[in-house]
Amino acid sequence: MADKIATREAYGNALAELGEKYDIVVLDADLAEATKTLTFKKKFPERHFDCGIAEGNMMAVAAGIASTGKIPFASSFAMFAAGRAFEQVRNCIGYPHLNVKIGATHAGISVGEDGATHQCNEDIALMRTIPGMVILNPADGLEAKAAVEAAILHDGPVYLRFGRYAVPYLYDEANYKFEIGKGIKLAEGSDVTIVATGLMVHIALEAKELLAAEGISAEVINIHTIKPLDVEMITESAKKTGAVVTAEEHNIIGGLGGAVCEALAGTCPVPVVRVGVEDKFGKSGKVPALLEEYGLTAANIAAKAKAAIALKK
Amino acid sequence: MEQAKFSMLTEKAREIRLGAVEAVFSASSGHPGGSLSIADILSYLYFEEMNVDPADPKKADRDRFVLSKGHTAPALYATLAARGYFDKALLKTLRQVDSILQGHPDMKHIPGVDMSTGSLGLGISAACGMALSAKASKDDYRVYTIVGDGESEEGQVWEAAMFAAHYKLDNLCAFIDWNGLQIDGKITDVMNPTPLDEKFAAFGWNVIVIDAHDFDQIEAACKAARECKGKPTAIIAKSVKGKGVSFMENQAGWHGKAPNKEQYEQAVAELTASV
């Protein structure tokens, strides 16, 4: 096994593997090669339907398919799945609570060279506002596969967020358990809690090491389910450490950071500092350069952790 | 068409119109014009054409219906009540806070509603999904939808039109309610979507143009749709908005307005008297 894989690739592999076990149907909007649903198509051509470049229609088609009892995965880039087709997802899938799975790839600025029009830093915020929508944002290849299976087994709409950029494997298959709505504590700590999601999880682990070198003990939580949020785990950790940093490849408005602030305001109001795209559009560039430019780095998480600690009463 | 069937369909259409007008009057809001224009089509679909069972609204092999022009829910609700899906007394509760009868069709709570609709352009796509699903699993149920002529200004209608033809969804039959009016006026003045017949034909559909208030023509078109293989069918149904209530007929102003008591009584009198 390679030591890195893009979660979109893990998504395609999972569809192809789980297609043997479950009666899933896959829809794509002329991006099968990029979203990796092509992997499923090669194996199950009779269950893969290209909808062409018409994402709004695709989402409503998925709703119609789900209403007949099948489980459709509708795939496109996050920009078009959550952005272009927001209203179809809201009215055709969310409102009737239909069993549609939205496989949104190329989320966040790690799309890279294609630039701002394709870098969706708003999808979590959009999807969070739809009642009953489950939002999964896996951190590695293993978690991505687990998320796909959990989505199949969950009765209701699920938004799955995948990235284009390869990320390291974080987990051993033998010791890994995925449960929708349950955070995973990756490191125990006492001075500050880092709550991270997706691509930022492995970077948060690097930040923990930087902080440790300065004698600061950071707890690290991987939130693969943004909705429903594991408020209990985050609250317990906030009570212990008294300061929180969130880290996500998304606008700091409305995403994981927003969700954590909303939750802690009601359960344990401690300082929360958000790391993410700071209400800006993306731009073209190599992914490492973009992560650096937008502050999606271990150094910035560590700096923000210290800022959060300084805000403690 | 034999006389008995014609009389039955006529009576059911009358019941649908009366129910729709009663519902809108009771709610003091809603969309009577486009409800009255599709009453005859709904009568034919639910009392003659479709394989449905009010005692088992979710039966797997039923024909599906999607009201893509979801704002004309009063006509659909009146049809479902007439067909026995729920008590007719419910129609008076339309749009009330404790009623299941939402302003637009809600599949989660209303027996017989196959898809939640209301946002224009989405229903025809959902109908495509149902028809594709039937094809994929070799089920032989059919899918019917009614799309507004104004609704066809939505780009998504044409995404769906492309999709249905591409996947040869000959189990899909879309009525286009061609009443010629939308909220802001004549469709040809607001944003001309015509010629609808030529557009659907160009998109690869089997196209039939009929009078939406003639049961013989509706029946012939449904039969032709069933017999057409390899293409979805669009039935462009020339209708009268507000059909059956003299002061509502061909008036854009009655698109989304409830009658007052005096107007309601006149509407009931006219609908009851008509043959």
C-alpha cells in the first residue's frame, strides 16, 4: 500500500468495492475520471449513469432514483455539487430527506492549479444549513472508505467531502472504527485542544509536535463528521484544556470552526481560534504553496494554539 | 370514448375543480388558475390511466406522478382526495399550520404524493430519475409529470429534456400545461419559451399537441405515449388558465390569488352548473 492517497481516489475504490455488496447506483456529471467514479463504472457499467454537465438535473434525478428505493451516489466537484446544485440538494434531497449520497470531490483550495472558481471553501457551510444532512469529511484513505460504507448504511442524505490532493494514511485498518457523529481522539493533551477535519488532520498532528517541542501539551481530535457534530467529545476536551483551535480546509465562516464555536458557546465557552481560509477566495498554485499562503500549516496551527492559550482567563 | 367513461371523468374533473377552489378559498391563498387548467388531465391520469392504489400508496409497482408545477398543489390534493387517498375534509385545511397539506406537495406527509415539488424545474428531473430507475431494474411502471409552460423557462427543464431523450426514457410522459400565462403576464411577453413542441422535438422527444380539456385527445395521447418506444413523450396540452370559472379564465391575475366569499360562491355555482 502506498503511504499516501487522495480521498477522492479512495472514494472511487470504495464505490467499486462496495458495489459488490450493496445495490448502489452512481451518477456523475462528466467528471468520472476526476471524481474517480470511473473506477466503479469500469466494474459496474450498468449501474453508472453520466448526467453530462448538468449538476442541478443530476441532483434531482438522484432524488427520483432514491424515491424508488435505490441508493444513488451523485458525484461532482464540491463547487458544483454543493454550490451550483445547492437549491436542488436542499429542495429535492434535503426537504424530503431522501436517501441520496453526494460524493463531492475537489473540495477546498487543495484543488490547486485550477484556482478560485473550482476551489470550494463554502460547501460545509452550505450543507450544514440543510436540516437532516449528514456531512462527512474523511482525513485519509481508510477513513474515506469507511465513510462511504457508513453513508450507504445511513438512511438519509449524506454529503461526503473528498480532496484531490494525496494525504498520508493515519490509521491501521485493524484498530480503526468509524461511526457517524463520533470524533476520534488522536492525541491526549492538557493545554489546548486542536479540532481538525479532512486534510488538516495530519497537519494538526504535526502542529502537536511543534507545540510539544515548546512544552505545550495539545490534544488532537479528528472530526470526520461535521454534522452531527460530536459536541460531547469537543466539550469534554474543552473543559479539560480550556482553549480550542479548529483547523479546516474551508472558510473559517460556517465550517468546522463555526460549528465548534456554536456548540461551545452553549456548553463550555472557552477561547476558540479558527484556522482555515480567512474569508478569501482561492487562487492558482501548487498545493504546498497554497497551503502555506492561506495559513493551512502546522506552524500556523501552533501559533493559533498559543494565541488561544493566551486568551484563557 | 364511451359515454359512461366520459361522464365519470367529467364528474371527477368537476370534483377536482371544486376541491381546488374550496382549498384555495379556505386557505385565503394559493394558486387557482393553474390548478383549474390541469384538472382534466389529473382526472384522466388518476381515474383512468395510472396504476395506483389509494389503499397502498407506496406499492412498489405503482405508476408515479410528479407535479413539477408544484404550486398547483390544490388540484393534486383535490385529485388525491377524490381518488380516496385521504378525507376530502382535509382540503379545507390547506396551508394551515397544523395541516399535512403544505402549500406545495410534500411527499413525506401527504399520502399519494410521490415527490416533493414547488421549486420550478426540479420535478421533471426527479421524474427522469424515477423513470431511469425503472429502466435500470427492468420494472414496467410508468412515470407521469405535469410541467408548466412558464416553468419551461427554467434551464433545468431542458437539462431534464436532454437527459430523458439520452436515456431513451419511453416510460416517461410529460404534460406541458400550455395555458399561456405566468405571474407577470403572457408567457410570450414575459420570456417566450415557445415553440414548445418544436423545442421538445428537437431535444429528441415524441411530441403530441392536444386540447387539455378534451378527454378523447388526452386518452389518445396517453395511448400514443405508451406505444412510443425509445423516446420520452411530451404532451403539449393547450389549456385555459382558470378553466371552468368564468372570471378566472385567461386571467394572469388569478395565478396566485384566492377568491373572496362572493367570488367563491360564484365559482362553485358555475362549476356545479357546468356539464
